Amino acid sequence: MEPHPYILVIDDCTEIANLICAVLTYTGYSVCLDSTDVRALPSLAAQPPALCLVDLRIPGMHGLEVIEHLRTRGLALAPLVGMTTSSEDAKRARAAGVTCLDKPFYLEELLACVARYVLPQLQQVSIGGSMSTGRAAVPLSKHG
């Protein structure tokens, strides 16, 4: 049986990381949170995430350094989405082919970005008959 796809969230800001995880979990996704030093992550090659949401300003590393480090830890094929307040980091990451969410972002933007990468993988697993997406509707408003 193929493992359930999960989303890896890496952000050193505990409040942001916990909010992202809460929203994604409530929406029906499996989430793994790491708010520590990205360099301490074990190799992810054995079970890579369906998506990695990563803050591009991790203490001691930033921008493309974070992306390159994750790619050497087994994430070469997993989609990486950078999250940043730095327009320069976002510009460099986009030039390197990395999708970025500019902080602050609306929860609708986060969910749309996650769905773009994860839902096709969930549908592939579901077609094989081993699982369903289990997604729930989440009423979110840009104005609230």
C-alpha cells in the first residue's frame, strides 16, 4: 500500500507554522511540522512529502540556500513552495523555478497553492483504490 501523501511545513515562527498546520489539518491534509533548524532534518528520500512549504528565512540560512539544502535531503522531486516577506528572496526563488507565497498571505491563497500540488497526487492514490482525499470544506474569508 502506498503511503498517505503529506505536507511538510518548515517555519521557525511557531505561530505561523501552527496556524498553517491547523488550517491544513482541518481541511483534511496530513501535515508534518518542523519549526527547528532545517539543517537538522533527516533525509526525506524514503518517504518524500507531497509538498514542502518552507519559510525562506530560516535562522542561519535564507532564500535559495534553504531550497538547495532541502533538495539535497531527498526533496529533488517534491514540489517546494517558498514563503517569504522578502521580495528579493521571492524574486530569486521564482527565477529558480520555485513557487512563492508572499507573506502575509490569505488562507485562500495557501489552500489554493496546496491543492494545486497535492490534489493530483491524492487523486492518483485514490484511483488505485487505497484511499480517498477526505477533504472538508473550510469557510474562510479574505475579510475576516
